[in-house]
Amino acid sequence: MKFNSILQLKHVIWGSAGLVVVILFLLFVTHLGAKPTTHAPQPPVVEVAPVEQRNVPIYGEWIGTLTGQVNADVKAQVTGYLLTRSYKEGSFVRKGQILFEIDPRPFQAALDQARGQLAQAQAQLAQDEAQLSTAEANQLKSQLNVEKYEPLAKVDAVSKQDFDNATQTDLANKAQVKGAEAGIASAKAQIKASEAAVETAAINLSFTRVISPIDGIAGIAQAQVGDLVSTGSGPLTTVSTLDPIRDYFAVSEQEYLALQKRFSNPDKDHWKLQLILADGTTYPQEGEFYFADRQVNPNTGAIELAALFPNPGNLLRPGQYGKVRAMIREQQNATLIPQAAVNEQQGSYLVAVVDKDNRVSMRPVQVGQRTDTMWVIDGGLKPGDRVIVEGQQNLRPGMTVQTKPFKSDVE
């Protein structure tokens, strides 16, 4: 009896377990066959900025090249071998500072020879002056004899032969005086020539010390110690005055005329210029207009202008890229949007605009000048429009978006 009860209990347990397994299996199958609940995607979040309208300065930019205010080529003025280079390349040098020295020995010898020839000419002058004194004394004596014999000859107190001899002697002595005077003149001329030769030799000797003609930055040496240099050689180096430094840039004829009208009046603001360096940074010192070239280039229709920029630390160097930027006018009630809102596509410009229902539309615009981080829009937008600045990727016309104000990183 007890054994039968145990068997009945086992049948109940196994039947209950099987029922549980069937229920779990049905639940699993039902879960696999059920479709997942779908949620509508959230609209993308974009940053928008309102179209602004205000007066803005319009700037012009022109590609320029920096050069020294004065660029002095230092050349050899005599022929010889370089003995020394006496400056550090790229350093500041003073006017009159020795940069190179050429072997002076041949020029010192030439100077000594010229001085010797001058001394000879001076000695010759002294000798000719002594001869003149002797000739003048002889001529005076012979003249006295003529004056003495002349009245005696008239009364036959002396023979005619004696009087003729005295006269001939006097004429010969006069000729000797003139010859001595000519010798003195020749000696003086020789002295002048010798003095000039001495001065030339001294100048040539001084040219063996090649000096800087100006204060400025000395460039790389183009000749090395031991090289034979001459007046026909190229520059040994170049020295440039860099403070202030000059920037040459070209503007069109139309721009030049507009600038002349705006800034030629002394009562108006002076034309201040900014310098944009090769790394895109703005040079901290403002420059000013220096001069305009005498003519417009007939091939390009442009005229070259020059500006001066202070350069106290000699940061700027000749040949450096220097874009000139300056305000040329002020545009009244200009329409402005951030530059990041404008997309260029094959030469045209598009802006994503959000309407009052936060729906996106793509609108073509006509762009004007850029000013700081903003872009002047000449057509296609009106004040009150909202443009998408951030989050423009994968947007399509008609899409709905969530908007939040655009915050620029530029204060």
C-alpha cells in the first residue's frame, strides 16, 4: 500500500515538471515570434544663429613681399684674396664696421712706391728752383753788362764785338731763366700727379678693409676666406635696414582710385595697415602707407604700393611673405552670418535655413566680404532668418531638427 502511494507521488511530480517545461517552451516561442516595440527617432540637434544686420568695416587684402628700407650690396672695390671675415652672419652691424679684409700687401707696396715718386718729384722741384735762381743771377749780370756797354758802343768807347757778345750772353741767360721756370712748372705738375697717385694708392689700401655702409642686419657671406675677389665679383654680402621694414604690394587701378578718394584728404582718418604673416597671425604693430609707384603696370592694370611697418625686434626679414590688410570702406546695414554656416559646392554657396517649424531648407546665397568670423551675404537671406552653423552633416531639405543657440569660440 505504501509502495503504491510512492509511485503515485512520483507520477504527479514528473507530470508537473513536464507541464512546467511545456509552459516555458511556449513562452520562449511566443517571445521569439513577437515583434519588438519601435520608437520614433529623435530629430537631430543643430546649432543655429540668427541673421544679423549691422554696419561692418570692409577690408581689402593684398599679397605683399617684405624688403629692407635700405638694402646695401657690399662689394669688393679692389682685386685681391680675402684674408678674414670679421662679422657674424645674420647679426646687426654698424656703419663703418669692418666686414671683410682683403690682402693689403700689394696695395701697401703701391702706396710706398707712390710716396717715393712724390719725394722724387719734390726733390726735382727743389733742384729746378735752384737752377732758376742761378739762371736769374746770370741773366741779371748779363743785362747789366749790356746796359753798361750800350752807351759806350754809341761813342765807340768799346768795340762792337764786345757789345754784341754782351747782348748774346744776356739773351742766352734769359732763355736759361725761361727753361728753369718751365722745369719748375713741370716739377710742380709731377708733384701733383705723384700726390694723386699717393691718394689713389691710399684709397685702394683702405678698400682692402671692406666696411658696412649702413647700420643694419648683415646677410650670409657670398665669398669665403681665400677666394679671389674683384670689382667684377658679385656682392660679398648685403646689409639691410629693417626698422622700419618695407612691404611692397600691388592693388588694382580701381582700388587705387577708391583709396585715393578715401584717404587723400588730410582731415580724414589716416590709412592704417595690418600685416598678416605666413602662419596666419596678425603682426602686432600697425603700419602706414609710404608711397605709390609712378605708374600703373600696363600689362596687369595694377600699381605697386609700399607700406612701412615698425620692426623693433628685427622679427621681419626681407623676402618674407607679408599680406597687407586694411579697411577700405564701411558697408551700411550689411547682412551677416557666421562663416561656418556657408557651404561651398562647385563655385556656388548654400546655407541651411530653419523655419519656424524647425524644418530645414537649403538656400543659395550670394556672398560678399568676410569680416572676422562673419560673412557678408549680399543676397538670399533676410534679417530674422535662422541658419544652421553646427550639425549640418546628413541634413536633407524638409527634415525636422532640434535647435539650440550657436556659441562662438571667438569673444
